Amino acid sequence: MNQEKSGRIPGTGIWELFLDNLVLLGLIFIIIFFSLKNPFFFSYSNARSILRQLVPIGIYSFPVALLLISNSIDLSLGAVVGLSAVVGIEAMNAFGFAFGIFAFLGVGLAAGLLNGMLVSYFRLNPVIITLGTQIIFRGLSLSVSGGRSGVPPELFLKIFRLELLGFRLEVFFMLGVMILSYWVLHRNRLGRYLYAAGENERAAFLMGVKVQNLRFLMHTLVGLAGGIVGIISVAKVGLSSGSLGQNLTLPVIIAILLGGIDFGGGAGKITSVIVGVFFIGILEAGLLILGVTEFLQQVIVGAVLILAVCTSALRRGRLLKR
Amino acid sequence: MKVKNSKSAGQVNSAFLTKTRTKLLDFITTNGLLVALILFVIFVAVVKPSILKWSSLEGIIRQSTDIAVVAFPLALLVIAGSVDLSLGSVASFSAIVMAKTALVYGFPIGVFTGLSVAVGIGLLNGILVGYLKLHPVVTTLGGLTLWRGAALLLTNAKTIGMGAVPGWILDYGIGLNTLLFLPVHFYILTVSYLVCWTLTHKHRFGERLYAVGGQEKAAFLVGINTKMVKLLAHTIAGFGAGLAGFMMFFRSGAVHGTDGDGLEFRALTIVLLGGISFQGGKGKMKGVLVALFFITFLRYSLVLLRTPLYLQHMASGVLIILALFMDSLLTQRAEKRGSGS
Amino acid sequence: MVADPKNSTVVINNLSVAYGTIKALNSVSLSIPPGQIVGLVGHNGAGKSTLVNAITGAVKPSSGEIRIDGEPVDYTHKSSPLYMARLGMKVIHQEPSLIGILSVADNITFRTQGEKRSRKERIEIAKEALKRVGSSLDPQKPVSSLGFGDRQIVDLARSLLGTVKTLLLDEPTAALGREETERLHRLLQDLSREGKAIVYVSHRLRDILEICDRIVVLREGKVVMDQPNREITADTLSEAVCPNVEGSADTAQGLENRRGEILKALWRGKSYSFYSGEIVGLFGMAGGPQFDFVKQLYGLGSESLEITLEGESCRVQNPREAMKRGICYVSADRERESLFHYRSARSNLCIPWLNRLSFWGLVSKRRMKEEYERVRGFLNILGPSQDSTIDKFSGGNRQKHVLGRWLMNTEGIKLLLLCQPNQGVDIRARADIARALQKARERGLTILVASSEVDEISHLTDRAYVCESEPWQEVRRSPDWEIKLMEALLLGVKRKEVLS
């Protein structure tokens, strides 16, 4: 009278192997594709500029991936970046460099705190809530900036455009974030708690995991990451505006989905997310190089998102289930 | 309920008070929005009496039709337990298609094509969410970007469609001409409300919507084709978006790729404020109607009161959060009360 | 009293738990000494789960007390495993709370001291723990790849880390095969030899007789038997467990009423026949094959049965197809699979028949109201008006709505499949339901009742198959029917064997 739980064993089998590496294959494919279309693509200088474009997505993707694993989401990403940039630069221009940096980070942190509180303690649906906070943050940044662009002080640009070994500091920072996330998720018990909270909240709670606090912490970290990305974005573009970060939310979500993490929580690896980040980063860069209009880009990004959802669902064995 | 009064003599009174309090709370939660709307109207009327002029009210009705045509089908969809975050982009895209086709083949064919495209997109979403069981939020987020991009791409971000709408129709659209003293928009709003209301509360499809949204497994077990229900709901939402596209076109005689930006979020706010639970399986259409007027009135009066743009923006965000708050509060109260042994 | 309270690990003293006027537990006294395996048995509603809940602190007693290792149980902790661990008690549930994506080692060390160690060390700790429970599972495998039996082993291994004085197993073997059950039993014997007190709660009388030193039988909230295993026979046990069944008056004529064969189903190589106008029970252990059988008849589950329905051979692939062929189904999980909680009672009742109750798609409220009134009379539904939400009705009356769904339209239905229909249903409602089912039977309907409760079977059905072993054994209604059913269940194939 053995009742085996029906359903395949994940992680084995040809099909799973194929899916796991599908994104990697896709990555190789688009690199080849773009290089053929434009030989400049496959050059060192281009790689550097791609990396530069990639960093904001990269830095954001990892904390958000951890958040998703614990079964929550933050869709206000881009707006937080915009808000922190606007407030940060205004503060910097008014009160000095250090204060400005604090402002950047503080705004991100506050945003994360707000989201975390609403989602964890008031137990509201994270999707809708963060859509709501996104609107609020966007509105706030428009108001603070008054529609104008802010100019960062010289010192700011000097520091954040510093290069080490030919790469800007931010690249190393992203590397650090990657390594830290990997360590947290795969080598630390905190990561195990995240998986537990995402997969079976009740079981985790009964086992003593403070699920609410955990999610709250994750939201706050994501917010903080937003502040940091704000700094980097301003350094990259050279000015702050209320609409900064607008094109950030979707690529981050895509990167994570391509990394095999989906909205159900409880599964995913950092290494896959890395591949996902590179995929979307290179895709966007490639489209730019090809001279594709931003509108066609939008179409492609949207389509890729839908495809990413499909692959992510496939990998979790959810697709086509009865 | 904590009883703060002292015992014996106080006990009877406090029991009565808590009972009244519960009844009051009940009334507020079910009709709260209506109460808020009335209070708000009174408030604004006092501050700026010009709002009670017919031209203002007529303007409000005309403005709210765009969103109404999307909000009611969206409510239907949310009741079924799904959602569509791409409706604004679909509306825009379908309007563009309408305009482009109309310029070549004439207005009727243009409208037909545009509406068909919107229905087709709704159908596609229905397949992705209903049959492939993809997560509706992310999938339609993709659609949001995709169709917006497509709309801008097809027009190169220029306004198009001038001259495509026949003059006499445009007159109705702009509000120059009225039908029985009311703008055509009013009739469109009424018809879309009635259709959605009938579908949800009088038609057997509505019973199935609630069943699928409320308890999908149970619906499956009583023989309801849950996939088909979701597919239909998404298709209806798509049609609503197409209709909104038509409204945008017909209202001004021209369309731009950025029209309807944020439409879906405004519609979602209305749906949630109207008492439709995001979980699915709960809520009534008439709540959505009240919420619609509330939001539109709010927007209009904020403009009238010269509130800065960003505050108006933020108001939407705050409202969504408030709506969710209320929804979760109600669900928790119902769970405490209703789950008797 | 068999055990001396002074030396016992778990002492229950005059415990009563009342829900309103109904006493789920009535002055229960019980002691569980260290080194003894005590079996706790009772049919559904006898108070078994209430007692377990009281021991773990999930439920507050109305009077009396429970002490674990001298400490009175504190109900504010609501059976949190951490609190239980402090009292030295570990509870093993049928569905272990494990995190599928993590490895066996990670699960075993989760939220324990060992968690902070390095990966290698954790694997070692896990290996030790597994060895202790006699398992050589690879600690690096993800838990999601394990079957029920292995998951339970992981749960056990995890539980035994740290000091455990009392082990409470709640239906531990429900999903296990023969070998795994034996392995578990050997382990329990080792543990009791080490001096642990073990409470073994189960439906499976055979397992209880096999492993327990002492057996306690609960019936209607009272302890009706508390004796050492060697003093008990299969007969006396079955008799003690069987509840007082009432009101099964009309069913005696059951088999005379039946007409032609309506269904022939092939299950594990043998074909079983069911006739029009009869109510047939499918009796087995909790989670047994009778439920799978019924589900597959309705098109649920991954396989489909080969059946001959009214002479036509077919395979039902999904519920819609089943309904078209006149087969209907009531799930055992009423709250999650049968009821639409926010909908009105009327909606809940009429939901499968929307096509018939509407003109041009528009639902006829008038006709729905009429149908509701008809069913209300038929099933004697008690409660608020049909416009109120279904949640305002009591459990028994909710079930009447669920059953009424199908019973209201008996013309189109050939076969009604019920899973544990009396679960959570009070006695009065049960009588109403039984009456309604009998009337339906008279109209020629065939009803299958899959259950693990003997009183349900004896109350509702004309004849029953005992699904404990293959081929199924048919047991017909007779004066001592319940006991015969229990024995058949207990002993599997051999009916006359007596364990002593």
C-alpha cells in the first residue's frame, strides 16, 4: 500500500539538464548572433561597456532573487532607484558629500522598510503592494525633482568613476554582491531559512524560523540595494532625474526568472541567476548595438519576459500539469 | 472584543454597544465607499461649488468611461482569480491598429480590426494563464511592455489617425453632440456595466467565475471547465481593453502610442477599492461602479483644486494600498467569524 | 490503572474537553510510563484527536490536567514543536514538515545546535542520526526525492536529536508499506527499551496489536479499555472500538432492492461488480486503496480505471467526462474540495446544474429557490436562509448541501461516489443523510461509500468490501456486521485467526 508521491524527481533526467542549461545555451547563441551581425560586439572594449550596463541589474538581481526565494516580491525596484537618486543628489548638493551618500542609502532603506512592513507585518499581497509603492515612489521623485534633472557634484563623479584594473569599482562591488549572495544562500543557514520560508511557510514557522522577520529583512536589503544602484546609475549617466531606473525593474525580473526562480518561492540557485543576468545584459546591449529602436527593444524585452516565465514554470515542472 | 467596562451592570450595556459597533462596522465596510464618495462630494462642493455644474459632471462621466470599460471586465477577471496588468498597453496597441487600418480601409473596418486584435491578445493571455498555468502577474507584465513597445514601434511615437474618424462620429466623441441630452459615453458606460453585471450576477458564467476564483479545486471537481472559464475571462478583459482603445480614438480623433499609460493600474485600484478581493471569488460589481465614480471624482476634483501632479500620482498608490488593507482586514474578520465548527 | 502515575512520564488526570455542550473528552485518566509503548485507538469522533491535541497543547481542556515529565502542559504555546521539545516530547505527524528542496542532512539539522557547523560536519551528524534509526539513506539527497517512508525516517532522525523522553506518533503507518512498517516497529521497540515513553495513535488495529505493550481504547470521549496487549484478542478489541451504531433500520432490505449490474470495474486484476439500487461500502485503512479506487472512477489521479458502465466499456479521464456519464463524487476534504466558502448556500447547492437552471444562460433564481426548498426538505437542512453564506451552517448541514448537490437530480445520475461522508457530521445530520441516501437508492441510484470508519460503513451501506488485501473481501450485512468488518480489516485475508 505504498503511496509514492507522484511527480518526477527534480534535478535528474535529460529534460531537466536541458532546461537548466537552456539559458546558458541561449546566452551563447545571442553572443554569436550579435557578434556575427556586428564584429565590434565581440571586442574587449564592448565587453567592458556591457559590463558597465549590466552592473545595476546585477547588483539588484541577487538580493531580489533571495527575496523571491523566500516567496515575496518587490516590483517597486526602479522607482526606488529614481527616488534615491533624486533625493540623494539634492541632499548632496545642499548638505555635502557624506550627507548625500547617507541620503541615497537612507531613502533606499526607508523604501525597503516600508515594503517590508506592509508585506510582512500587515501580511498584504506583495505584488499589489509593491505596485502601489512604486507609484508612490515615482510620484515622490517627480515632485522632489520638479521634473528637472539634478547634477551631481564633481567629487561624486570622481569617486564613483574611479577605475581599478580597468574596471570601475562598481563591477567589483557587483562581484562582491554575487559572492555574498552565494555564500548566504548556499553556505549559510540563513539561506536554508529562506528556502524553508519560501517552500513551506507554516512548516518553517513551526520549526522556529521567524518567517516574518526574515522577509522584512530581505525587503530592507532590497531597498538598500536600490539606494546603491541609485548611486551607480547617477554615476553612469552623470545626472539624476525622477525617471531614473525606469528600465530596471523588468530586466531584473527577467534575469531572476531566467535564473530558474519563480514566484512560488523555495527554489533557485545563484549560479543560474548569474547566467540570467548576463543573458539579459548582453541582450539589451546587443540590441542597442544593432541600433534597434527603443520601441522594438521594449517589444523584445516583453516577449522575453513571457518566455522566461514559461521556462521558469517548465523547470519547476508546473507547465502542462493537470 | 475587549470589554473595558466593569462587570455586572456594565456588562449588558457593553454587549449592546459592541453589537451596535459591529453593525456599524459592517455597514461601513459594505457601503463605506459610497459613504466616502458622498462625503467627499459634499466637501468639494463646499470648497468649490463649480463642481456641481452640469458641464463638470458631464466631463466626469466622459472621463470615466475609458477606465470603466476596462475596470468592469478586469473585476470579472479578478473574481476568477486571475489578473491582467497589460490592459492599458493593449488598449493603446489596439487603438493604433484601429487608426492605421481605418486610414486605409475606413472607420468600421478599422474598429473591427482593432477590437479583434485586443480580443486576440486577451485570448493569448487566457491560454498562457489558463491552459499553460503561467503566473498571471509576470506574464501580463511582459505583455505590458510588449504591447506598449509595439504601439510605439508601429507609429514611431507619433500621433496618428487624424481624419480617420468620420466627422459626425467625432462630434459624439468630443462631446459636441449628445444623444438624448447625455453624452454617448454615458450609454457606453451603462451598457458595459450592465453587461458585466449581468454576466457576473445573473448569468451562469458568473457563478462559475466565483467558483473558480474562490476554490478552484472544488470548481474542478463539480465539473466546471476551469481553464475555459479563465480563458473567457481573459478574453473579455481583452475586449474591454479594445473598447478602451476605441474610446481613446473616438474621443479625440487621434491616437498616440503612450495613450492609456497606467490605465491598468488605475483600473486595478478601482477594482480593489470596489471590494473585489485579489484572492478571487469575492466581490460585487456595484462596488466597482461606486469605486469608479469615487476615483474619477477624486481625480477631477484634485485637478480642480489645483493639487500638484505628483500628489495626484501618489494618491493612486496610496489608494491601492488602502484597498488591499481593507481587503485583508475583511478577509481576516470573515475567517474569524464564519469558520464555525 | 495499569501504570503507576507517580513513575509515569505522561500523566493525564480526569481530563475533559468540551465544545459547547458536547463533551469530546469526558474525564479521561491515563498514564504512560517510560519504556512502554501505549497504543491509542478509537473510531472517528471518539476523542482520539482531541486527546492528542490536548497532550500537545493545541487545545485547552475544560477541566483536568496533563503533565509531561512533571510539568503541566501550557496551552498558550499552541503545540509549537519548540515548546514540546522543552518538555522532552516529540510528535511525529503523518505528514512530516520537511523542506523538500533542502537535503536530508539540512533537514535533520534544521534549527538545531548542529546547524551552525560546516557542511561536512552536518552530514556526519545526519549520518549518525540516521544510523540510530536504522537507516542508511544518503544524507545529501534532497528530501523532495524521497518517498513517504523515507521522509518519516528523516523526521524521526530529526526528532531523536537532543533529549527525547516521550514520543507521540500520530498515524505513523498510514502511508507506509509492509516493510517500512516493520522497520518502524523495530525502531520503536529499541527506543522503548532505551526507556522512552511512546504513544502510538493509529487506526490500524493490526499494527497496534503487533507492537504495543498496552492498548487504550477511546469511545465517545471515554476510556473503555486500558489493558496490556496479551490480555486482548482481536475480537475483544474490535468490539471495544466499535461505536454504538443507531438508526440503520431501513437498510436491511438493501440487497433485495437492487436491480441490474451497472458497473464492473477492474482493480488490480480482479473485477468487482456493482448493481443499480444498492449502497456499497469500501472499507479500509486510512489512506487506503478504496480512496484511490473511487478517485480513479471519477477521472482523478494519474491512471484511469477500465470500467464497464451500463454495458459500455470505457475509461474516464477527468471529472467532466465522469459527470457526463452520470458519475458524481464527493471528496473527503469538505472545506477545501467541496465548499465555496463565500458563496450562498443556494449557490453551493445548485452549482453543478447551472445549465438546467437557466434560461438562455441567465440563471433562474426562482427555480434555484424551488430546488433548494425541495432539497432542504429532502435532507432536512437546518440553519439560516438559503441566501446566507454556506459558512454559517454547521458541519453536518454543510455536508447536506454537498450531498444535496447530487441528490437533487437523481434522474441523470447513475453512480454516486462518497468519501468519508460522515466526517465532521453530527449524529442527527447523519441520520438525515442516511435516510436521504436510502431514498435515492430506492430510485435506482448506485452509491459507493469509501471510508476508514466502520460506523460509517455499517450505518450507510448494504454490503461492503474490505480493501485491506487483494482481492477485496465482501462482507454482507449481518447482526454482528461491524465486528466482522473490523476483524476482516485487522486480519486481512484470514478471518478466523485470533491473536493472543
